[in-house]
Amino acid sequence: MKDSYNNYYTIKKDHIAKRQTHLEELAEALTEEQNITKSNMLRQLREREHQRSVSRKIRYLQGKLAKGGTTVVTIESPEGGCKDITDKSEIEEAIMNSNEAKFRQSHHRPFFHDPLKRDFGFNGLTPQASRVLAGVYECNETIPEAKQQLLEALAMPSSIRNSGIQSMDISLASYRSFWRKAKEATSSYPGAISFSTMKAGAPSDLISAIECNMTRIPLRTGYPLKRWKKCMDVMILKKSGITSLNSLRTVCLFATDCNYAFKHIGREMMRHAERNAALAPEQYGSRKRRRATDLATNKALTYDIIRQIEVAGSGML
């Protein structure tokens, strides 16, 4: 045991140099596999290392390193004050009531009532929705000015319209690459297929081809698999140690391959918008050479300047 500790501390002194040597060897191996230059691959690996290091430090400072399900919820008791509940059935009932109230906050707004409800429904698949995208929608009845401006802003940019129909096809190479890098601990809707299942099948040419084709079918035909129609709401802590019901975050878990399909659609839409210059300059999410940390810094600096020069201002993020 003593020798093991001595070896550990001896190696730890040069851990930075050894890590860089490992990245160079890894870049050389991946260069042959992915057919890109070694310098480009090494740059990507180093950037990924830096982002992971920064994210790990942020999670540590915010107390977000602990994992696990919600085992206690704090609610307001009828007598006043707060009360912690730990019984499973009581937690579920409290969460369902809270989520129902949360998700119904906008039910009194114009889009939940005629004429906008009649024109758009709840899925936005009506002829009037197509007219909004074309920028020619006109309501037969009077609607609030703010809603009229919103509908005008939702018109499809001409560059996107002129580019034609966007393909959502999945390449086998990108499919296998995604699942090789996927984390097995990622949660999904309970079922026989998990992230571990998909990750285990990625190295196999036959298995990955079958799974990729099965994921392509809904994207090409528009008909989802039955298990894709099921989801489960899960409550997680926004901040470590704060169990107040109003402070919990609700996330929706879908089937594993459905989760991938959603990510694929999002990536392809972002690439399509990037190619056609349809993204706002302040859009930092999922874009190359832009990071969420930079956006947060810019926001903080903007608010600091607003306070210093004492002018009115507002922002949305």
C-alpha cells in the first residue's frame, strides 16, 4: 500500500505533462479513424479538456457534484411555515399538484382562446400557422398588439425559405460517433433500451446499422414509434441542499433513441441556420467558437454598465 501511494504521488507531480502526452497519442489514433489532421484533432481534445475542467470547478462551487433522486421535498404547511415530506406517495402528489399549477400558468393567455386557438390549435400544424411562417397571416378578429408583433416576428427568414426543404437524414458515421461518446449514466425513460445498450452496440457495424435505420424511420416518415410517445417527468434540484418544491426543476425523460433523435434534429437545425446566416449574433448555444460562459459574462457586464450609467434596461436569457 505504501509503495502504491509513493508511485501515485511521484506520477502526480508530472500529471500535466503526462496528460498532454496522452492527448497527443489519442489524437494520433483518432486521426487515422476519423480522417482529419492531427493538429485539428489535438485542438479539439484540448478544448474539450478545458471545458470539462471549467465545468467541474463551477459544479463544485455551486454544490452540484452530488447525484441521486429527490428523496425529500419542502412544502408550505397549512399551519404556516415549511414542512419536509419524505413519504413517496406524498412527494408524488405534491409534485403533481405543483407541476399542474406551473404548466397551466399561461392557460389564460390569448393563444389558449379563440381566435388564436382556432387558427393555430395546440400543435401549430394548421394552414394559418403556415401563413405565419410565410409572413402573410392576418387575423379576422382583433388581437392584442403585442401578439400581432410576435406573429410578424415568427416569419421564416428568406434565406431559409430559399434553401428548400431541410433533410433530417442520419449518417451512420455520425450515429456511431455520438453513441461512442455518450455517457452510460444518462437517464432516459425506463425500458429495455438504455444509454448503455446503445453505447455497447456502437462499435458493431451490424448492430449500429440496424439501430440507425430504426431511428431514421420516424424522421423520414413522420410516424413515431409507440414508445417514443411516452415520457416521464423527473424532479431534480436546481441548487444543492434547496429542496423547496418551487425550487425544483422538472425534466422530461424520453426513450433513449428518441432522445438521440431530438438532439439530431436540434443539431441539424442549428447547422442549417448557421449556413444560411439566420441566427442572431447573441445566439451562443450550440455554435462553434461561442461558449455559454462568454454569454453569461457579457450579460453580467451589460447589467453592470446599465447600473453604473443609471439608465433603464431589460434583458432576456
